[in-house]
Amino acid sequence: MSNPSLLILAGDGIGPEVMDQVKRIITWFGDKRDMHFDVSEDLVGGAAYDKHGVPLTDETMAKAQEVDAVLLGAVGGPAYDNLDFSVKPERGLLRLRKEMDLFANLRPAQCFDALADFSSLKKDIVAGLDIMIVRELTSGVYFGEPRGIHIENNMRVGINTQRYTEAEIERGARAAFEMAMKRNKKLCSMEKANVMESGILWRDVVTEVHADYPEVELTHMYADNGAMQLVRAPKQFDVIYTDNLFGDILSDCAAMLTGSLGMLPSASLGSPMANGRPKAMYEPVHGSAPDISGQSKANPIACILSFAMALRYSFDQGEEATRLEKAIEKVLADGARTGDLMGPEGGVPLTTGQMGDVILAALDASL
Ligand code: IPM
Ligand code: MG
């Protein structure tokens, strides 16, 4: 049987730096756990624009459709801020999500004990936090038509459309309920049913799907209240299901609870392929961080944890994913810190590569 295939799209800014550490981890699993992957690499975002004039070529798109999983670093940067909207780096990422039909975006927010002091919230509010946001990723206002900027009565008008079909809401809801069944069987659905018809439909459909998951305790919350509750008492949540735009915002909010945006992985999953694996792309929640790119300061943990999610969700290697997560927990407990994790007491931060070194050493020690 051939090895499972991975397409690495490191992208822009700190993307390539953090991805270099993931490549070392992939090599480790080949050498020490006899888990081999066929790895190919390509360009996305500004890096693709620089070479090809588009943020994702058709060839790269086709490759992404064929592999077992895509690993993405980050896209964007100030050099591309003034590009035409249609070729901005972000369009490459959105095209991947849309054309691979990756409708279920899993964004876990977990607070590692060693980092509870780094949260902007009080330690007892975040210690032990473990929540999962399931964000609908292929529809809503990100893709709805009509959209654009046009002239009406001599005035420019900007339009975006929040549009959801019941089928789109339903398939994401099923992913969220399934996730809740594997966790603490609590699901909170967030929308704005008080002001948006799409929110009313959202609430109705999620309630209908609930009939198939009677063991799950379902609650509904307006998304603005959800944002407040996330910073007031985040541990009340287990799984949150929300739309594309609210999910974007709420997941950044949840990320900060854990101490640093440099810690959070994500998985974007679609329907099963012929081999039974879901279409999948894994990426850190953080962006390209142009302010620190090229300086070996970036924290590679979010990207490495994204690979752990790939092991779990694409390759059925839950135990190996846990091994990798435990190695990271261990190095953090031992005091390993990149710059983003330095407390007021200071100290000398590890470089991106040094963080990779200590994680690899912890993996060796786990054998
Ligand atoms: C995210 C990012 C993206 C989004 C951008 C880069 C297009 O913020 O993955 O959260 O808005 O979805
Ligand atoms: Mg975002």
C-alpha cells in the first residue's frame, strides 16, 4: 500500500519557519514510528502571487484535491495589502476551503496548565479550559452573493450577503453533534436569531438535528452574548457551533484565553473521499505575523499541533497524536518558551528551531 500523501503549503511570513519544524516532526514519525508520508510542497498566498501572479494556481488546487491532507502555514503580509481583492493572498486560502468543500472547521481552545498565567484573564477562569469551536467554513457572508462595491445614486455601496441553506447548516451541525458525543455531550449553537433571518433558520435546523442526538445537551446563545460569556466564564462551554463569520471572531477570542495565538491548531474537514478519509486541511489559527517573520522568533506549536490533528482526524492515529500533544505539554511544563510566551519575569526565549529541538527530544523520551 502506498504511503498517505501530504501537501505542504507553507505560505507567507512565519508560515515557512513554523512549517520547517513540522517537517522535522514528520521525519521523526517516519524514522521512529515507521509512519511514512509522501510529502510534496507548493506555494500559496503572497508566495504564489510573487511567482505566478495568483495566490493559488489551478495546478496547486488540483494537487490539494488529490492528497490525503493539506498542511497550510499562513498567508498574507503588508507587501500584498494593496493588491486587487481578487488576487489577495487570503483568496488562495478561501479557494482551497471552498473548492475542497471543507465545511467543518474544528478549532480547539485548550489552556495548557503551564501557560494559565499567560492568559489575559485570571488564572482560575482559564486553567483547565478545553473547548472546541466548530465553525461553518464554506458559506455565509464569506461567499454569499450578491457581493461587491457599486454605485447607487452617485454613492458607493458595499454589499455582502449572509446566506445559508438548511443543508449547509445541517451538515455542520452534524459534525458539531458528533464532536459533542466524543466529548462532554454539550453543544452551544451561536447566531443572531434576534436580528437575522439566517439566524432563525440556523436555530431551527440545529434544533431539528438535535433529535438525532438526544444524549447531547443543546443550548442556543446570541453570538454577542457568546463573546461575552467566552471571556466571563469560558469553562461553561464544551462544543460551540457557529457560522463562518461569527466563528472567525469567536475563535480568535477563544484563542487568547489560552495565553497565546501561537498555540492554537485547526482542522478543516469535508466529506469522505473514496479511501474513506475526509477531505482535510490543517492550519494554525494564527496568521503570517509579518512583524516577527524571518527572525526565528515564531512559536511553531500551533502548526505542530495542527499536524497532531492530522494524525488524529485524517490518519486514525489518535495515540500518536496524543504522544505529540503530550510532548508539547511536557516541554511547556519544563519551561520552554518562545517570545510570545514570555512572562513579565522575562528570560531568554527559545528560537523557533530550538522549540522544535526540545519537542523532538521530548518525543524521543516518550519512546
Ligand atoms: C482565519 C483567518 C481567515 C478567515 C483569513 C486569513 C481569510 O482569519 O482562518 O481565521 O477570515 O477565515
Ligand atoms: Mg480569523
